[in-house]
Amino acid sequence: MTEDAIATTGIARHGAARLPSVDIDSFNIELKDDEGFLGDRASKGAFRKILERWRKPLRKSGEDPFGDEPSDEISKKKLDDMLIGEDTEASAVVHSAIEEFAQELAYVTRRFLKTKYWAKTERIIVGGGFRESRLGALAIARAEIILKSEDFKVDMMPIRFHPDDAGLIGSLHLAPSWIFEAHDGVLAVDIGGTNIRCGVVETRWKKAPDLSKATVWKSELWRHADDEPTREGAVKRLVKMLKDLIDAAEAEDLKLAPFIGVACPGVIDADGSIEKGAQNLPGNWESSKFNLPASLVEAIPEIGGHDTAVVMHNDGVVQGLAEVPFMQDVERWGVLTIGTGLGNARYTNRRKDNGKDEKNGNNGEKSEKKPKKAKKADD
């Protein structure tokens, strides 16, 4: 890749602590206790293990309402149906699993709230695929009640957007607002250990300058885990998906801004390299010789006749950023994303008055601080 390509990868720092609307106080903190990483206690896999434990007593007596179906293969829809179905024993098993998982989620959240990075958090948004289900919503609500019973003054609620959409919509908040003027949408990428999703996010900026009405206009999903591609093969497929979306937008006269927002697992350095945390992606994405933003700019140097800008950040951070317009009534808030692990980020809103940051009184400018990231801690 050329030096020019690297130089034009972004209009802001990758993995930045200061974004147009928020300061990122921390992300990907890895808390531990005697049993290992705390995030493992509140993951999708943890819920399935809990469900399995509650099924065991019934299985021994030959009365398991789920039959021989493995706990990790039962769909969320089926579990939701069991909650309100006529089989009271099945319903009781699911309710028991929800209650135990809620206790674990409350325990993990409590530990986050006791760290200095999460001090004075007023609201926590819970994202990830688990939140899509009724059982996920109940677990989140129950965890909130548990915390409030212990005098933690914090609200917990499911993320508003579908998690798949949130991972794309959040990319809007990586860009300065001026980039949306005279454009209808931007390209966004959400990279995960199983899937890569690309989309055109329609900003609807003229209707809502705070981006609260943004929506995913069109998206494509590739389940790369099924194909087991090389790193180069994955990037090539990603570029093709983006070019197809550019063509689709042009065909519909939807004007794209020359910007690509990328959400990616791991600790993202300022130059766009991945320091660590990308072990589930195809190939070695942590290599010093690999730079995804530079690769994208090299493959798509222009959008709409203007130089392409790419900004990349941690995927948990980006999913949480979709909530920025709805968090303006609090100052400090966080996100927990329940997936293979437990993604986390804490934000502080930047208050502005006539373009001036109220905290600094200098038009929002202050020295760039480095966010607390991927920190291993015992409390």
C-alpha cells in the first residue's frame, strides 16, 4: 500500500477517545475474578449453559419439555414461545434460566460500576443479539431491578435499534456533522467473528440533525465463518460488497458522502492497525503489515468524485454510538453488548453551547487523550 493511501485513511483518528458527540472514557475493559473473565458470565454462551443446568433435573426423570434438542441449538423464538405457552414446566425452566442469568448480568454490571472508568454512570444500554428476544428483555429488566434494590442509581435498557442496524448506524457518529451536508447517506461496515455486514446508512440529517432518524437503507451480509477465507480473500469480498452498495445507491440517486465507517473487534490504534482482540477474524488482522482502512482507501479511492475517508473503531463502541441522540438527558452512560463475549464502552456526552464545549470553553478542542482499553483488572 502507498504512503498516500495511508495518509488519506481518515478525517479523524481511528479508535479515538474524542468523537464529535462524546468522549469515550473506556472500552473493552477485561475484568476478572477467581473464575476468569467476568464477561464470560454474561455472554450468550453463559445463558445456554444456565438453561442446560435447569433442564438436567427434568431430563433425569424423562420429563424434559425440550426433548433431545441441545440447549445451544434452541432458537430464541422457541424460548420466547415457551415463556407464554401452556406448558408450565417448560415456562418455569425458561423463567429460572432468565432469573439466574439476570443475577449474573447484575453481578457483572455491578463490578463495572465499581471501577473508576464507570463511576457515576447514569444509564446502561444493552446490545448484542441477546436483546432481540423477549427473554433477553426480561433479563435486562430484572438485572436493573436487582441493581436498584442495592441502591445503584442506574437505568438499564435494551438498545433501540436492532443490533445489526445499530452496528452500522453508530458509524455516523464517527464522522463530523459537516460531512453529511449535501449527502443522503454513508457506507458502514460491521465486522464480526462470524459475519461481515455492510450497509448504506441513510442519515435523514435534514429531518433530524442529531441523526435520531437515521436508518439502514440497504445492507448485505456475508457469513465468512462458513467460507473460511484468507485475510486477503475477506478484504476482497468486503470491497466487492461496498462497491455493489455504491452502485445500488447511484442507481437510486442516493448521494453518498465520501466516508466509510468501520466497526471492528479489538483494540484499534490511531493508525488503523489492530493491536489485539481480532483473533476470531479470518487470517492475521493484527499483523503490522496489515491496515484495513488503508486497504479500503486503496480499493475505493473515491466516492462521488471525492477522496474517500475511512474511520475505524471498536465494534462495541460503534454499536453504542447509535444511542447518542437518545442519551442527551444524561451525562455519563455506557453500553454492554451480549454476544460471544461481553463488549463494553463508557461515554461522557460533550455539552455544547453555541459551538463551545462547556467543559473546556474552547470550541470543543482539547488535547487528545487515550481511552482506557482492553485493560485487565481485578476490580
